[in-house]
Amino acid sequence: MKVEITKEQYLTYIEKVSEKIASEKNYITELDSITGDGDHWVNMNMGFQKLISSKSDLEQLSFNQMFKKIGMLIMSTVGGSSGVLYGSAYIKAASEIGDAEIIDLALLLKVFEAKLNGIMERGNAKPGDKTMIDSLYRGVEKFKEAISANKSDKEVLMAFKEGAQQGMQDTKEMEAAKGRAYYQTNKGVGHLDPGAVTMYYQIEALVDFLLTS
Amino acid sequence: MKKIINSPDHVVSEMLEGMVKCHPELVYFKDVEVVARKIKTKKVGLVSGGGSGHEPAHAGYVGRGMLDAAVAGNVFASPSPDRVLKGIEEANQGEGVLLIIKNYSGDIMNFQMAKELAEMDGANVDFVVVKDDVAVQDSTYSTGRRGIAGTVLVHKIAGAKAEQGATLEEVKAAAAKAIANIRSMGMAMSSCTLPGVGKPSFILGENEIEIGMGIHGEPGIEKSEILSAKELADRLVDKILKDFDYTNSEVAVMINGLGATPLMELYILNNEVEKILSSKNISIHKTYVGNFMTSLEMSGCSVTLLKLDDELKSLIDAPCDTPAFKG
């Protein structure tokens, strides 16, 4: 199989990930109540529902303008840290897309590298800080390795997802350096970072969608 | 969950709509959730804001002698850059705008991005970050100390300075001086429920309190059995005095309720705080008791001390007229 993503497919993916996030209300809220203030799911869900209700507007735009608009919508609807971080990620990724109408895996890697850089710069954070960056960073790392090793598209996507999953799981033993988990006496050790979990959901949903479509 | 709301999704906009109906001297911009002064004066603009749920912060401090605009986020979540940008635009009268930010990762990122956006439009914007909560160790490599009730006194100081016609640089310097001399310490006795979540953020036992808890229910430094007002005042003030030496100085005191603590208890606490400060030769210039920086329906309190020099004293004493702070 050769993976090529159109903007229509990307919007279908947005629907899939919105469903996934909507269905994990209790789990994410519980995680965030332990290490944060319990609002991560509420805000993320509001953001993705906003994307769904804006689908007809998004459809009219070119791929890169659609990414920019998604960034602006997430930024203004989600609010908090996640909003501005995902907003910065999508806006940065939009410039990587340029005039492309189709995203192949080489471009998808650049898109995710741009998202990673956008988040790290805006958040002044790095891998190991127990944040959403950990899932994304490890996922992108494995993605890049698999591309360099000329793996098949399917293998590349699986590596991306597995890397992201590993990165998410690694947050369990990390000490938080950013965000509200930092204020915990034990810096959140023993609990997954909810931001890393919802980041993983987005990567997982994308990979699963691309592998089945 | 028992709350006087229509829908969790609309609490912020319906609150602010209701607020300006009661305060016609303010104007509310729907969707961007900004409250600003109706009558503008040519001076440095002051903007603050943050997650909702801390009322009267921050919209309650918009008015003469304090803020020009307040920007509200969702409950306990920072407002987005586009909202803050609208606040900056409302406050900007060509003399520059100072952002007063509480030290939380989300607020810092969103306000800084808004600053960048406003600067692209040619505005002159600077910012200060309030980090008064001594429950947390300050730190340069992580988020560090939180901004809590002391922020209100920073609004007061910066607001008075701006009202005098000072430059952006001077207003920033006054705000920074206040921040350097302010410390707070709080405690919580019960949890709060976010409207969108529907159940309490944490649970404390029947007779349990948490010393040092943050205004979003961030964990404190120790759990304890309920203490007498005297013991509690001792604990809170002691923690502040260990962090900053207020001996032989003049201070402003703020006794802040977190939302569900009766004024009766806050006055009892103030009575004890005054005794401790007097015994340590700390002279009280002014005391504020009330609900200034709350945490929804959490019960608990915080104590804030601000060391005053002549400049800060005159700024604290300057007149101000806002919905939640007058003097």
C-alpha cells in the first residue's frame, strides 16, 4: 500500500479522533484530576466538537489553509495550555504543507516534525518533562527511523504509532517539570500525563484510519 | 452537582453578560470574553485575565485605578491568544499596554503569543508575571511558583501608577516592585466542582484541611486535621515570613476567601494575623478582607503580605473604583 492523504480524508480522520476523545471522558478526566485540575478532557472535547461543527467551512479551504484554520479553531476553543500548543502545532505544520494537495508519508513526517517543534518552542519544554511532547517526540523519532530504513508505508505507520505509545507510557515514571502536575509532591510520578494520552489518541487514530482506508 | 447554571458550556459568557448588566460602566465583548472600561483615558493600558472560576478576578477589577480590560478563559483554563489580543486592543490608547500574568504555564504561553500578535499590529506591549504563592519553591527550570491572591494588589499598584500618567516602563517597574515584595500562603478545607466535569476535583476528609493548596486545587504541602484560627494564622504567616523578611516594615495585608468561606471566619483569621504581625513589629498600613481570588465554591483562605515603601504606599492609597475593589 502507498499512503496518500487528501484533505477530505484528513477531515474524516478528525471525525474519528473526535469520537475517540469523546468516548474517553471518564478516563482522561480522572487522570487529569490526579495530576492536574480535571479540565483537560472538557477543553479538548470542546475543541474537537468545534472542528466537527466547522466541517463545511474547513472543506472549502486548501490543505494548508485548512491546517491553519484548524489551529486557530483549536486555539480559540480549547484554551488553556493545550489550545495554544495544538494551535501553534497546526499553524507551524500548515507552512510545511505549502501548496501540496496530497500528503504522502515523507511530507507527513515533516508535518509532525513541524508540530513537535511548534509545541516545544511555544511551551518552552522538552522531551522528558512529562507532557504531550513525550508521545509526539518518540513517535516522530520512530517515524523518522522507519523512513530512513526504507520500511514499507505500513511499517512506517506502525512504528509511528508504537513510538507514540511508548512515549505516552514513559510519562508514567517521569517527574513533571511543566504544567500543574509540577505542583504535586511527587511530580505526578506513577500516573500517565493526560496530555500525552490525548496526543497518543490522535496519532493512534490517524494511523488506524490510514491503515484501514 | 448543584449549581445555578443553564449549561456548563455557557457559564463564562452568561456570567459576564450578567455582570455588565449590573455594571453598566463596563462593556462586554461576547465570544472573546473580554470585559473593558467603557470610558477610555489616554494612559498606559493594563490587561489581566486567566481561567474563569476565580471571580471577582479578573473582570471585577476593571475600572478607574485598576485594569482597563480583563480576559476570561474557560473555567480554570487560560484564555486563548485571540481573546487576549482583543483585551490588548481595548486597553491600548497608544501609550503601551502592560499584561499582568499569573504564573501558570497556560497563561504564560497564551499571553505571550497574544503579545507577539499585538506587536505585529504595531502595539507596544510588555508584561509582568506574578508568582506570590510560597507553598511552591521558586525555580528557573520549571513552571515555579504560582500566582494567587497577591495578583489583585499588583493590579492595584500598577493601576494607580498608570492612572498617574506614568510611562509603560514606569508602570512595569512599579508592578515589578510590588511582585518582588509580595508573598501569599493559602489553605483549603473543601473541594470545588468544575461545571463541565460535574464532580469534585479532589476530596478532603470531614476534619481534614490542606495547607498550601493552589487556587485550582493543586496539591498543597501538607494535610492536617482542622486547626484553630490562631494555629492556622500561625502556620500561614510563618511560611510567608520564612520566605521573606517583613520584620520592621510596613505592609498591606490581604485576607482572601476561596469562595465558600464566610466573612465571619475571614475576620476571625484577620484578628489572629494582626496579632502575629504586631508581635513581630510588622506595622499594618492597610488590610483587605474578602473574596478577591476565589476557586469556585472551594472553602479556604489565603493570607498575602505586601511590603510597602513610600511609593507603594501612595499607590495603594490612591483612589480606585471597580466592581470588586474600591478605595
